[in-house]
Amino acid sequence: MTDYDFFDLTRLPFDPPEKAAQKVTGAIEKAKKEIGHPTNDMPQWEYDKITGKQSFLDKIIKKGSKDSIISNDDKLTPAYDELAKDKVKKEIEKLRAFVSRLKQSGSHVITDRAIRGHQKERGLSKKNVEDVFRAAGFTVSSTDDLIKKYPRFPTNADKAYAKPLEAFQNFKDQKSNVNEAALKQVKNLYDLAAYMAGEPENAAVYRSKSRSALKSLFDGFAVKYSARTDKFGHLCSSLATYGKLYVFDSEDHRQAYEAYLKYKTPSLTELFSTMKSFSMHHLLEPKFAEGCIKEIAAVFGDYEVSLAIYNKEAGFKDEFYIPAKKEPSHTMPEPELRIPEPIFEEEPRQKREEDARRKREEDEAKREESAVAFEKYFATAERAFLEGHFELARLYLSDAQAADPGKKSKTDELAARISAKERRKREEDETSRKRKEGWRELCVLKGHTDKVCSMSWSPDGRRIASGSGDNTVRIWDAESGRELRTLTGHNRFVYHVVWSPDGRRIASESYMTIKIWDAESGRELRTPKEVDSVAWTPDRRRIASAGSRYKEPIKIWDAESGRKLRTLKGHHSFVYYMTWSPDGRRIASKSRDKTVKIWDAESGRELRTLKEVDSVAWSPDGRRIASGSEDNTIKIWDAENWRELLTLKGHTDKVYSVGWSPDGRRIASGSGDNTVRIWDAENWRELRTLTGHNSYVDYVAWSPDGRRIASGSYYNKNDPFKIWDAENGRELLTLNKGNSSVAWSPDGRRIASRSSDRTIKIWDAESGSELFALTGHTSFVASVSWSPDGRRIASGSLDNTVRIWGVE
């Protein structure tokens, strides 16, 4: 009926489908609101996409239509069930293709956790998912028994014992008069007991003491050292108290501590560290896994416990390593049967020869079958290659290699040809595109008497506003380059200008001031005073401003009249960053008091305070907030009730920047650990880690189509910006240290960057190749901006000019 998927748009269940017509219609109305409405100022592709989805949903609920899922009496029609059945069928086919590939890799067991993961990911029922796996010969295994075998360690063991003991070993204080060499020998609580008793050489003796005796000893040590007031006494008292209360208070706790000591042996610590450098594919290979489990079992002695530890340290969540079941072996060897030698051997010899002949025939049949399959797949791959379908060719080539691994040289040769031809075609396409899209300088806008700090295109692309160090805003005709108007009134340089959505007003930002101008007459409408940071609503009808004074409140202004609408009080220091929710109903503000506050912009009520936060971003639908924290985590909040939904862990340093993909299904985060991480915003798994930066990442930005990510550091110019493929994590482009201020074209296909060599460079965002270098400026390029249609670029420079570049 259409290319759009009804259940993807409405997020309704389909296996089994929702039966209540009221809920179905409600979900459709909600989907229509989320899709939004097209506007004349958006790109054509986005306009067509929105109108297509809206038309599809209108058609499917139009009563009386043959495709309608709602009858005249407001009940669900059979067409709705057919949609659900078709969706189930498609998802099952996708799952079968995945299972087929998985089976080729040698997998034979699927865990119940993995089953649940497929249910959630694909929307299928448990029965349908299990049926697909069982039909392919998989065994569904429960992970509950495996997880139960994982050893129980003391609560907060690292915090309570490991870190205090590390502090004990490294203690240095001349006033305490302690033997530092003896301290370094204390590796556990048994060593500590021997040390405190004055017998550090007899640690083995204290390990053999009963639990009650050790509890009594630690009780005495706690009392003895608590009487001291120095740092060492306090440290010893704390460790002794931990021992008597949480380790030697019961036999179970002591056994848990013994298991913890085994877990922390140097050999296992090294093994677990090594495992983290291997991919999941290697960790699931039986030879690799069994080798690691054998090393763990050498310490723990129990295979099942070691298996549980291996799966835990491998980081498996849904898919576990489950060893193949072995036939039970006899506990006692079978008695050897002594069969007398036969007098005549003709019959056994004939049987052996017959078995050998049959095996040769079976092997030959298998070889012929493999050869036929290989030739079939290889010929299909070659045909796809000749027709220019490179990805399809690689897919069939993979099937050919699986059919006959012995012909690897032949498949490698074709794979090399595919890559070479694909590279040549890409280069030819780029050359052709360069010929078709030759960029040139269209005009130079002269008039400013100081450097140009910012520019903004009008929504219709016919005018440009520029702000300069000469304290003026100038409006230009983008076609002829003629100066239309000069707006004067600022006392300092103008570093930000922006148009209203209807093109009737311009807002300009200077040091501690905002000015609102009538774009036609040049008349100043209103000036909010004492401003240090500003944020516009998405519809540009309101402004939030914050002053630089201590505890200066946030003010909300009407951008049309300049009238103050509301004052928001609550921060204990000045506010330096604000951002509105997509619907313009709420605002998030960040202050030097190390908090982010969420406000209701209509009532002025404070909704939530987030502490120790370095970055914050609204989801595209405004229903959730992602915050990057100083504790190295990303927290997801429900923007309706402000409940913390979950915490994403993975970064090893502060999270400086977070950004949602345009469709709201992924999150990118930049951190002080020099990485960018991509997270799935539906099942909240870390999808991949992007490494390559040499410094902290305080800027991440998605391309308009959500297929690529730009990242870098605005404050560390020695670390270049990078462009990544958001699907596979491949680094597409590294802008050299002279390139910064990345600007995506409206369609996301190209990137413009300003360069210290006085040029603007245009890059292919798909291949990462440089398409053009626009030369003409005689000084540093301060800013670049694409026109709404993506066919022109405006650049502002320290040479006091604005230049417009366009396609011939």
C-alpha cells in the first residue's frame, strides 16, 4: 500500500496486535503530532517526508476506504489484522535471515536473555522468536542456573577492603613512625591481622584460625586503634571494623571474602584485562573460551563457577557462552572384550572395503555439492559486480566462500576487483559532481569597517544579516550583494545575529545586550539589559536571557515587542548556558553553581534540579532529557515527571557533551576520556566507541540525516575535528588542525569548514574527500553558513567582508 510502516510510525504492538480500537486511534493521533506539520521554509525532501507520512495515516483511518482499519461504527476492520500479520511475517523473515547467518558462524545455543532481546528489538512474541531458532536447530538455554553459579562476594568489596588496603600499603607519614616496607606486604585481612598482632611473618597462621577467633582479634584491634587520633590509627581502626562486622561475623561472609581473594589473584586480574581487548566473536569461540575457563578453574576448582565468571567478565548481556553438551562418560571403564581372531578374514575385509568405498562416495558427493554451490554463488556475485551492485556482490561472495573455503584465492581476487572498481566509480562520481557543481565566488559584501563575527540567512534565502566588530548589524541582498540597511546602537562588537521564522525581525547579541530589530525599517524594537547568555525558542518568538551578575535571575522576553514575560529565580551563581525544549514549553539552564535547572516557561515554576552536570540535551520529541555528568555517566530523565529513567555507564571521565540523533533513536556523547560513544536510545545499549581524538571531546553534532557525527574540541585547537559514520563507527574524515567551525549542508551530504589558510573547504560527508577549497578572503575566516536550499555559502572574515559562494 505504501513504503511507510504503520507499526513503526505508531509504535503499536503487532504480535499480538492491539485489540482496542480506541487505543489504536489514539496511537495514530499521537504519531501524527510527533511527525509534525510541513512548513514552506524546510527542505523539499523533509517536506515530502512529513506530508507522505501524514497522508498515509489519514488514508488508513479514513472511514469507508478499502484500506481503512477503522469501520464506520468505530471498530477495527480485517485490514488491521492483515497489516499485523504482514508485519509479523516480515519480521520473522528478517529474523530467519539473521538466524541463518548466526548458524553459519557455528552457534548452536540461544539463551533466554537473547530471546527476550529479539522480542524487544523485533516486536515479536516469545513463541515466534523461539520457533524460528528451534526450526534452525538451536537449543534454547536458560541463563538463570548459569548466573546462580557466579560466586557471591562481600557487598562493596572494592570500596570496603581493596581501596582502604591500597591506602594502607601506600601510607606515608613521618609523624606516624610506621615501617613502610612492612605495610606493602599486607595484601588482605589475614596479612593485616598478622601485622596488627606484631607477627607479619606468620600471615599463614592467621589464615588458618577459626572465624570466631579472627572476629575477636579484629574486635580488639578496632578498640585499640580507635583510641589513636592520627591518620594511620583511623585507617587501621576502619579496616579492623570492616573485618569484624562484614567478613568474620559469619561463615558465609568469610567464604564470600575467600572467593573475592581468589577473584583478585594477579593471574586472573591479568586474564580478565586481556579478555576485554578481544571482540565478542572471539570470546564466543569454544577454543578461546574453554582456554580461559581452564585458567579460571585452576584458581576456583569448579568448572560451572568458572563458566559463570567467564561470562560475567566477558561482558555478555544477552548472548552467553554455553559449552556444547558432551555425552556422559562412564565412571568405570568397560571391561575389555577379548574376541578370538577369526579364522577367515574375507568377510570383515569385504565389509571394511565396502565402508571405505561408501565414505569415498559420500565425500565426493559433498565436494560436488560444495562445488556446485560455490559456482552458483560466485557467478551471481560476479554478475552483481559487473552490474555495479557492489554490496550485493560482496554478500554473494561471502556465501561462495562459506560453500568452499578452499577457493579463498579466487574469492579474494574478486573481492579486490570489487573494491578497486568501487573506488574508481566513487572517484569518477566525485569528478562528475565537481564538474556539475563547480563552486565560485558570487559576490563580496563590503561595508563593515571591522572583522565580521557572525552571519545569518533569512528564511527565504534572499537576504543575509551580518554582525561585526564595528558594533553594527548590516542587512544585504543575497543576489546582488547590495547593502540594504545598517543597524546601529550596539556599544561592543556583535557576535551573534539570527532571523525570526517569518523573516520580519532580527535579533543581535553583543556584550551583555540583546537588540530586536524590524528587518524592513531597521527600527530597534526593544533592548533587554544586563544579558550574558541567551536562548531562543524553536519558533523564535521568545528569548530567555541571563545576566552575568551573581545570582542574576533568568528573564523570558517576547521577541516581537521586547516585553518581559517572566522571571525565573533559583540559581546561586550566574547562568552561562540555556536551552529550550523542542515544544518551547520548558527551558534548561546551567549555572556556575554546578547545577542544571529545568523550568516551566509558562508558569516560571522550577521543575527539577540536576547536580554535577556538564551537558544537557532534549530528545527531539521533548519527552526525555539526556545529561552528561561529572561522575562519567549519562543520565536519562523523563521530561514529564522528571523521574530518572536509567544511567548509561561506559565513559571513564567527565561527559562534556551529549546529542540526540534527529530521529531520537540514538545518543552521541563526548568525554574527557577522548572518546565519542554512541548509545541505542531504545534498549539503552552502547552501540560503539569512537576512538581517535587526542584530547577531551566537548562538541558532538549529528548530521541532519542522522547518518554521521561531527566531534571535536572547541577549546583545544590542537585536536582536529573528526567526522564519523554513525552506523559502523568508521572515521570518514579528519579535518587538519587549521580547520574548525563545522557546518553541515541542509541535506547532510556535505560539510563546510573554515580554515586558518583563509579558505573555506567543502567536503563530501559520505567519502570524506575534499571537494573544493574556496579562496578569496585575505584574512582568517571567522564563520561559515549554508543557505536554506544548500546551494550557497556565506563566509565572514577578519578582512571585514562577507563573501557569498554558489554553484555555477
